[in-house]
Amino acid sequence: MTEVKICGVRDAAGFDAAAEAGAAMVGFVFYPPSPRAVTPAEAAALSARMEGGPVRVGLFVDPTDEEIAAVLAVVPLGLIQLHGAESPERCAAIRARFGVPVMKAVGIGGEADFAALEAYAPVVDRFLLDAKPPAGASLPGGNAAAFDWGLTAGRVIPRPWLLAGGLTPETVAEAIRQSGAAGVDVSSGVERARGVKDPGRIRDFVGAAKQTG
């Protein structure tokens, strides 16, 4: 069954909807420029709403060790998502220091972008294949942009991976069919306003993805 990650959760309604719909993961954004950013304390309060449930994922962009440690001190992260320009060496260092699995986001715009996966594969646990940010974008993700889903069809990706970028409840089933993805990640596609999750769209997205998987 298709794994679903709901990213950029900032409020109780979004967290509860993701958990109740059966999302495998919920993502907390620890990147202050993002409209979906939360503080460690806010994420801890949301996480505490349910014992167990979805894996808590922390999204960081070129973080310091201190920034990661501050989050892990209060939030039980099961996965660290690195969404910046972190090198393979930096990914390995974070994974070794904190003992938490790491997922590296890689921007895909064309065939050439898959070459980066080989360097990261030995030092990360998962990949997030996201659309490259549009020209002039201020954020590394959550820009409602998609890449050509056919680029991943039949391709061997050297780690488990999630498909991201411009997915919505209306398009996710087709995206899974075209890409062959076993998991999907959504943020802006389940919002009613920028940074504000819509519980109904979360339920619809998870339902559509799971029916396809």
C-alpha cells in the first residue's frame, strides 16, 4: 500500500486529519522562512496529541547540529529530512551523530539530476524526489511545482523513495501510476490557504493514494 507523508503540518486539525486518515508520516518544518514553519515546542505539542501513529519527520534546510539537537530534545523524530544543499558527507555526519534515519531531498528537473543519487545512497535511508524549485523561488520545496513523473518509471532508485512536487488529491493517483512511486509526499496540495492545511483535502489525498497503491 502506498506510503503517504503529509508535510508542513502546523495545527491540531491538520495533524489529527493526517493521523486519522492513515498517513504513514507527518512532517514538521523547522525552517523559519517557510510559511509552514513550526518551533520545536509547537511540534512537540502536536506530536503529543497521539501516542504512536504516523512517523514524525523533521524537515531541515542546511541545519546546524545545534538546531537538530534542539528539536530532538522535545520531539520524537523518526526521520530527519534534509532539504537543502547538504553534501553526502554532511548527511552521513548527521545520521551518525543523532542515530536517526535520514531522508535526502533531491530536486529533479531532468535525466541528469538522477546522477546525484549514487553519491547519497550509501549514507541516507531514503530519498525524496521533489521538483526543482522554479526560477526565483524562495523555498526549496512546497512550491506546487511538479516534474515529469515518467522520469522515474521503471528506474532503479537505490533507496526507498517518496515522490513530491505539486501533488494534489486530484492528481496523486495518476502520479503514482506514471511514476511507479511506492510513496508520496504532499504539502501545498492539501492546503486551503498558503501554510494552512485543509483536513478534507488531507483525507481525500490519503484515500486516493492508498486506493492506487
